Amino acid sequence: MRYGYVGLGNLGGHLAASLLHAGFDVTVYDRDSAAVDRLCGKGGDRASSLEELAAGVDHVFTCLPSPQVSEAVLAQMLPFMRPGASWIENSTLGREDVLRFAGLARSAGIRMMEAPVTGGVHMAAKGEITVLAGGERDLFDLHYPALEVIGGKIFYMGELGSAAVIKVITNMLAFTHLVADGEALMLAKRGGLDLKTAWEAIAASSGNSFVHETEGQLILNGSYDVGFSMDMALKDLGFALGFGQEFGVPLDLASTVNQTFLRGRAAFGGQAQSTRIVKLLEELLDTDLRAGGFPERL
């Protein structure tokens, strides 16, 4: 099978690179020509337009920043995709978006599978990110060999829309853990503890989390370079709050965290790293959370 990959940003670029590294035949497209050049240097074929890519491949992966962009890209590709082709969406979408886009694709004879990823850019770079798949089982089975090389753990969640729900849940937890980890590290600093030792103790304790082990290091280093923006965090928190309303679940913590990220975006801008949310507390208390021995990037 010949795959197309559209959207070569922080995540998509690594996912496409994993496909190429495993020997898949991949044609790539992105508005950023430098991103395309990087993938072509790893064996990818260049498409000069979405239309050219859609017409020249059997199936298309996308990894895009918002539902609006996903819909626009889909609209451009659909008239040119081959009969029997499928669209594998690695982006984070709301369930309603997934179902609506699947309907648009179906009307053109194209099948959709959602396959959002979670675990961070550093895990995507190693081909170990977690993939959450939703859609018809035979489509999942067809593309499993490709999913297996872009991810370390692959979960088939069920029908279309199911992966959107679990992906938003995982991100909601991650942002909550991030705010909590900043508060915990600040308690340690103001309590006179050595921050490196405090980080190690938390990592070995019942209070540990994936976010503490990973993004906590970027906070202590001062780079905050996680490759995920405030705008993207607020998009995903918005999906979570929407699910809360739809399913009748009061999300008190998520609502508070959403307000914190709104303050973070107002202070640092929508493109600021999401980990800089902890900088709000650092600036409020005029106390930095720096410690030696931690990497600038994971």
C-alpha cells in the first residue's frame, strides 16, 4: 500500500518518519516546505499539492492542528482520492467532528478511521507513542502494520468516536497533572528542599505521574520545550468540558484547569509551550523552579 501523510508538524513529522523508517512507501505534503524537505531526505516522495497527494496514494494519514483544518484538508482531498481509499486521522478531534467527517468521507466512497496519539512528541520521535484507534474493525486490521510502527502501544477502542473520547480524557488528566505538579514543585522549593532530590522522591512515590516524569524535567530545566501549545491545550480542554456536558459529568477540576490555561494564554500567548502554565505560579511568587541535571528536550 502507498500512504500519503499530510501535516508534518511536531507530531506528524515524527509519525511519517516512522513509516518511512519501517520501509513504507509514503508521499508527504505540508505547507511548510522545510518540513517536506526533511521527510524527503528520509525517503519520502514529495507532493506539490493536496490534490496530487490524494490522487497518487492508496490511503491518507493526517495530523492537523484543529477540526477546522482537518475539514478543509478533507474537502480538498476527497474529489481526488481513489475509490476504496481510507483516511486515517491522527489529529485530536471531538466525537461530533469525527462522526460528521466520517459521513462526508463516506458520501465520496472513502472510509475513515480515527487514530489519535498520546504520550508526547518525544515518544513519537522514538516510535513509541500510544495510538488510540476507532472505526470499523476490518479497517483497523488493514492498517495495523502501519499503526504498529508509529506507536508502541495500540488500543482498538471500538466504533468511530470512541477514540476521540479516550484521547480527550487522557489530555484532560495530563493538563490537570501538569498544574498540580507545578504546585507540588513550588511547595518543595518554598519548603527549602533541593528540587532535584524532591523530583526524584516524587518520581519514586505514590504521587508520581507520567507528566511529572517527563514535563516536570522541562520545568526544572527552564526550557519548557514540550512541543505543545497553550492553544492546543485549551482546544482539548474544551472538548473535555463538552463531553462533561454531553454525558452529565461535573468536571470541577477540569473547569479550574481550563481557567488556569486561559490565564496562561493571556499572559504568554496561544503559541507558548503548554508547560509554561507553571510559569504563572513562578511569577506570582517571584520564585523560579530551576534545578540542574535535567534535559532541555526529552
